[in-house]
Amino acid sequence: MIAFVGSVFSPYYHWSGRRRPDNHVAFNVALYTPEGNVWAMTERGAAALDIADDAIGIGQSRMAVEADGTLSIRFDETALPWPGQRLLPRRIAGTITLAPEAAGGPAVALDGAGDHLWAPRMPAGRATVVCDLLPGGGWQGHGYHDWNMGRRPLEQDFSGWDWARGRVAETGETLILYDARLADGTRRAFGLRQPAGMAATAPEVFALPPRQSLPRGFWGVPVSVACDPGTQPGLRRRLEDTPFYTRALVDVRLAGRSVRLMHETLDCRRLAHPLVRLMLPFRMPRRGGWSMIRPE
């Protein structure tokens, strides 16, 4: 689940000159099941946005941090027809709660000027998902919540980046890997290690080992991930494969331990290509006239 205000991927926001981020908002839902994947990302206008310090609502979907620190999400979106998945639009509705199991870390600047910030708000937590599209009506497991903010288009300052997050089974600690490649050729690469339990200290920073390549998908986006020297990462399951972005489950060894990572690669040069922007409305329709549905 991702709530966007001034969506970095939105062609409509780009074509508007990026003047009003509040008029280009979206609530992205991606569910991956044994029976197939479900995706929704409808862009809406300013009338659909309801935002506060601890909550955001977009259309009929909402996420909020409750008084006890739990992140609660209610989603109600529409998945469009897609080849090989569905012939007709389909409603996606359900709830998610994420109870934090570790204290969040501070915001980190991803570029030298501090125009792009990222913060692991809940680096580890216990997630409960309720949705009738999932086997058994839901799922429980470990989860994660972070936050990004930027004052400039990604493609102006980055050529791309890799991000990954996983939990080490033997220790319960959470590992987060960030490898941002800036447009000027420099890199901002680091790892965060969050111990198990509600530690009050910030996550420990560690240097990333060299990256090793993973198999490319249909669209050919170069993909790699940090792992111990002398080891090879394993592609467990490809989740998203687009002209500029990939998401997958990968198995690696880090500091001698095996860990399964949720891994993402973004190619900002491809994102900025005019042809790619023309393709995006097929995946991300805009419904600018829809209003916010406030809870009773």
C-alpha cells in the first residue's frame, strides 16, 4: 500500500508542470496471491484528499496512526482489466493493521542537497491483512512502513536506485538496504540493521557489500542486490516487471546469514522517457472529479 500526494510516477502530474501536488493523489494497492496478482492505482484530484498530521484519506481509502502507535489502513479501490488477470474491473477492499515491533529511525537525506528524504517509520511490525481476495480471507506476518518526501522530480536528481527489506530468521533483526545512484554519477548506499524488539535506539548503519546481478524480466530493467562476496542472490518470485520498475522476492546472504528480501529497482531514466509516460495511463487512470468519502 502506498499513499501518494504529488505522485512521482504520475504522467498527469508531470504534464501539469507539477504545480499542485494535492491535485494528483493516489492510493496504490498491490496484492500478490497464489491465484494471481491484483493491482489498483487510480489518481484523484484535490477534492478526494483529506490529510492531517497522523492520517491521510484518498477517495474511499485511508491510513492513520492510532493513539497506541498502530498503523491502520482501510482500502477500497478498483483494479482495472489486465491481460491474463481479469476481463472486467474488480473491487479491492479490506483492512490492514501494522503493530510496530521496533522504534522508527530518523529521516535520511538521499541526495547531497537534502531535497529527497526517506524515513523508516516502522522498520518492523506485526501485520494483519483482511481481504476476501486473499486465501482464507486474510494473512498475518511481519510488515514494514516508511515515508518519502521530495522537493524535486526524481528523474532530475537520480538515475535510479535499489531498495530492499527483510527479516533475518535466526535473530529476528530487520535489514534495510538502500542504494541510490544520483544523476551526477555519485552514490548514496547504506544498510540499516534494526534489532528485534522495541529498541529505543536508532537502527545501526552498516556498509553494503558489492551488488550482484539478478535475472532481468521482460522489460529488461537491470536488477542487482547487495550480498556477501562469493555468494549469488536467488530470484524467488518476480512480483512487478514494468519498463522502469521491478519488485521481487530475492534470497541473499548478508553477514553470513540467509535472508529473504522484498527488493525493488527504479530506473529514473526510463521513467522520464516520453513513451513510458504515454503508457502509464493504461496502468494508472485519473478520476479527478471523485470526492473524498469521509467516515461516519
